[in-house]
Amino acid sequence: MEAVRIVGISGNVKAPSRTSSLVRSILGSIEATLGIKTRHIDLVYAAPVLFKALRADQLDDEGKEIVSAVEAADILVVGSPVYRASYTGALKHLFDLVHFESLVGKPVILAATGGSPLHGLVTEHQLRPLFGFFKALTLPTAIYALESDFDAYAVKNPEIAKRIEAAVRELDAIVPATPGLITRPALEGPVGQTRLRA
């Protein structure tokens, strides 16, 4: 059977990045708990590839591989810095290229970083509706971290670590014990086709 595919996506557009560090911390906790290797897509590097295309059918081979990895994932960890009270345009563009049926029923852990507690509900008001459109299964516990929760871009606040552990426990409760049992809905056509409904 195929191994469960777990992909983390960091919506940051600069490096080093607290958001990237937070997503890596969540992926590390998943690897330690589930014993499954993960992949990390950092948009500071991937976004320039994706922005070569305005539509999925315009993607080059490198861009298609990035989008395909997201579509083929069984589990996603998605994080973004708060930018203009929402997630970044780079993250939005990636999911504009993802097939609208590819994430149905798939578990998603939501995360965000910001400079103020005032943006603490960005995961609920911005990210959760995005994945609601895709009919994905966003887990109840989201992780929001402030700049003060990091030390040299590493998570230092034990309360953030506890929220990461809680989200991974929720994931562990719904992931089948045997890798490969998560169903992957078939998509119509190859990457780049039937993706836009004008």
C-alpha cells in the first residue's frame, strides 16, 4: 500500500520565517507521533515558480509538480503569516491553482503567525472558510503564534507547543493505523485541466 502523504505549506514570502518554523514544528510533531515522513513546501521558494502562471494549464513542469504534491496529499498542514488581516497572496495563488475537488475530506491543520493578538482569529475567519470551499476536514485545534512566541525563529512558548500536540492528537485519532487507507478521490483529467469554472 502507498504511504500516507503529508504535506506542509508555509505561506511566507521571506526567509527566515516564523511561519515556516511553526509549520516545520507541526510536521516534526506529526513525524514523531505517526512515524510518517512529511514534505514541506515553503512559498518563499515555490511562489516564484507558481506566479509564472495565472491558470493551472499555464504551469510549467516544476509548477505542476508543486500543485500535484498538494493535490495528492492525504493530510495538509497550512500556515501563513497574517498580511493585511488575511493570509498571503502567495498562498491564495497556490490554492487558486489546486483542483477544487482534490482536497475533499482530507484533514488539514491550520496555523498562522502575526504581530498582534488582534489577528488571532485569522485561522477561523480566513483559513477555515478557504478549506471549507474545498470541502476539506479542518481540525478543531488551530495554532496562532505571535513574534514573542519565538526565539531566533524557533518556537519557544510551551503553550504553542501544547496546541501543536493537541492538533496532532486530533489528527492521530482520525488517521488510519495502516498507511494507504486514506481514500484519494479521482480527478478528471491531468493536472492543469478542468480547474477553472468561468
